[in-house]
Amino acid sequence: MSKKQKSKSRPVAFADAVGPALAASADFELAGVDPSSTPGYTGDKASGARDLAQVGRELGELQERFHAASRAGAPAKVLLVLQAMDTAGKGGIVRHVIGAVDPQGVKLSAFKAPTAAEAKRDFLWRINRALPQAGFIGVFDRSHYEDVLIHKVRGLSPAEEIERRYGAIREFEAALADKDTTVIKVMLHISKDEQRARLAERLEREDKHWKFNPADIDEREVWDEYMDAYQTAIRRTHTPDAPWFVVPADRKWYARLAVATLLAQALKGIDPQWPPADFDVEEQQRRLAAS
Amino acid sequence: MSKKQKSKSRPVAFADAVGPALAASADFELAGVDPSSTPGYTGDKASGARDLAQVGRELGELQERFHAASRAGAPAKVLLVLQAMDTAGKGGIVRHVIGAVDPQGVKLSAFKAPTAAEAKRDFLWRINRALPQAGFIGVFDRSHYEDVLIHKVRGLSPAEEIERRYGAIREFEAALADKDTTVIKVMLHISKDEQRARLAERLEREDKHWKFNPADIDEREVWDEYMDAYQTAIRRTHTPDAPWFVVPADRKWYARLAVATLLAQALKGIDPQWPPADFDVEEQQRRLAAS
């Protein structure tokens, strides 16, 4: 086997392995996922970077076809939901994975703490307004899951309301799937120790100070409560239509490769087709030649 | 001089040359710009691709600092306006130049023919709603200039209204500059022959058919009227606060390198600074170690 073939075969094998390796389940145990592991992948950091570049190119091509198909009426959309503890690498995923895709085909929404106006509405109101149109990859940097994560941990909503929300989310996401949306939900799973190291770097480097917030350390005090809230949210909202993938994120290169591959698999599953010409090609060629 | 130094010096020289080489003027003559030329640049296609990669990295770094500064209250914004005849390469600029920037710092707006609701409002209404916030690079794929270009060529608005719009645009863009927006207006200038070749390729390749529209050929019949409309619009709205750059676009690699460099120069002109820590670094380091 030539070197080229070899480097080609790894992402192909990983493409088949990544979904089953990372998918959650109704009795999912977060403690069973090692944040420093690389499920389904046999390579190292260097090969991971090469494979990411290859998957990125593939993603770029798939996305163009996906976008083109929508011009001819194909209704499919993709929604990638990113959830994680601070420093786990959401920003890096957006930059290095979503950055590989033509910006014209991406709808990126970052959900911060709701504004006063948003807080008056149902928690899904602002989510609904940010959904991707046909041919677009929607990316949520945080999402409606904050309303069952920080709300649970910090008691921002009563327990009954949190309960109601799990069901509301399931219904909401089932409706999305019914309307041709492929939903991929990703939890980037970082260890508490790795988070300490990343926060320490933000404190160390002057060009990273702006990313640091003293409140990040407060959140570490309730780390276990967050892990519980994630586990419950994942168990309660993992469905065939809107599955959760828990991506070990202590190794940034693995997390990026895994999310890029999950996204590429979603687009391959849609199998978008180049739209056929809705005009007479030869006639237009004659007109063009005469113009 | 080592090879590395040599390859570094070209984009630096080009960075200084590109603005003066491409800037329009109040008596600008579009016929004086050769669409196949490469003003200010001494390299070829291969070096252009290498230099684009380097400017892209620089752009990525500048943009991160620019975005960071806005978190600490820096008010600066950038607005890149892209105008061109069909096939001139706006899409390629977005993909290959804007694609080099973190998607989290870009606000991309594509302006198609106005909707019925938009058409009832002043032509600047929808533009106003798409402006970038502090720390963002706004990119307009087409813009309010359509309202003095296609509207003039196709008589979609009366001549007096077109006249009024030049003044309205000047005022609008002056107000943007007053509110800390660096405005860069780019016309990608393609030749009619090169457009024929690119349209022919879209007709030739099945994966490009979706990009072809028979109406594109109709527009070729009024090519000269479009060139007149561009020249007039550029003359009437080229101001120190919102300059026009006419970028020869028959060579895609040059147009991409030129726009990337113009954008990098704009960010360098803003000279964004990393925000200082608004917390006691050592105190936070102690808290973190204990967490």
C-alpha cells in the first residue's frame, strides 16, 4: 500500500467508526468517557492534523453540493449544536472546522445569557429565530441546552420547569427532523484538570487575558453538578432524530477531527445532488458565443 | 537574503503599494484599468498563492486582536463592500479571503433583489440592518450600490432618484465613518471576454450548471451601460472616508490577494490592542490553583 493510500484510508475508517464510538444513549454514563481518549481513531496528533485537512476539503466539497441542491428546491438543513464547559474548545471547532466551509453556507449563532426581551419569552423563542434555512449548516455555540444546564445547576428555573423543558426540547427537535433538518448535538467533554491548565494559560499570556473571566473559576466549584446536569440532559434528549455525541476534548486535534467527521457524515447521509440544468445547455452556449 | 526573507518581503511591499495602486478618484476612468493587470504586485500566480496564504494568517491574527479589543470597549468596525459583474469572483473572495478569518468575527450579508417588504422602504433600510457591530468585519456581497447600478442600467428608478441616491450614499457612508467604521469598497473588474469564458465553463460542467442563469447573458448586452454606471457611481461616491478600490479580476489569484491585503491594511490601520486584564492576575492564579 502506498503512503498516499494509507493516509487516505484512515479518515475513511474513522468516518465509519466515529458515530457509533461517540453516540450517547438513554442510559449514558458521562463518567465512562475519558476526556483524553480518542475513540475510533488509531492515529496520533500529527496524523490527526493531516486527516483534519483532508476531511476539511471533503466538507468543503460536500457543503457546496449541499448548498447547490437547495437552489433547486432540496429542503435539507443541518444543525450542529455545540455545548461544553468553558475552555473545552467550542471556539476552536468554529474556527478550524466550520472555518473549512464556505462562509456563505453557514449560519452561526452564539447564545449568550438571554437579553431582558428574550428572557420574557419561552426559552425556545430565540432558538427558533436562529434556525438554518435549506442548504445551510446552522451552528449553535451554546443553545437551548443552557436552559437545562446552568438553569439546573444554578437554580435559575424551578425543577418542574426544567423537567418540562426536556420534553419541550424533544418535541422541538423532533419537529426539526420532520422538517428535513439533520440535527447533530455535540458535547465537548474536557476534564477538570485540563480546564485548569487552559485557564492557567489564559492567565499566563497577555494576549489571552481577554478570554479569562473570574466567574470561570466559580463554575469549577460546581463541576460535578454540571457533569450531572449534562448527563441528565443527554439521557433525556438523546433521540434517533437528534442524537448526542460526547466528544473527548482534552486533545483539541481529536475533538476537531471528530466533529469535522461527524459533520461530513451528516452531509454524506443527505447525499446532495448537483441540480440539473433548468435551461437548454446548447441553446445557451449559442447565445453566449454570440454575446 | 535567505529564501524565507525573500518570500516575506513581497507581501510587505505589496501591502504598501496596493491601496495607492487600486484607489479610485473623483475623475476615475474605468477604461484605464486593465482587468488582466496586477497593479503593485511583482510576483506570479504561484507566488500569489503563497502570499495569499501568508496574508490570510496575518488577517486571522489581526482579526482576533480586533475582536478582542472590542470586548474591552473598542468601537471599531470594518465594512467590506463587494460589487462586481457576474462571475467576477465575489464568491471566491468570500470563500478564500473571508474564509481565512474566524467565522465568529464576520457578519456576511448577501443582498439579492429586494423583497416586497424591503422595496417599500428606503433603499438604505435593509443595509442599515446589516451593519457590523464593534469588533466585526461586515461583508456585503452586493449592496446599496445595486440601487444606482442595475437601477440605472435597467431604468428601475427615475434618473432624479438615482441622482438623489449618490448623495444619500455619501452621507450614509460618512456617518458610518463617524461611528468608527472603516469602509472599504471593492469593485472586482472583469473583462467581458473573461466573463464569456467563465460562463462557458458553467455551461460546460454539470457541477456548475446551478450557477448559470440565462439572464446572465442578457446582462452582457448592456455591458457598456454597466461600465458607465459603475464609473459614475465610483466617481460620485469615492470619498476619503469610504474609498473605492477597483481590483482587476481576470486573474482570480490577484483579486484575492489584493482584497486580502486591503483588508489586512484596514485592520493594521485600526491597530487593535489586546485588552488589559480587568482583574488581578496573581489573585486569579491563586484561586485557580486552589480550585
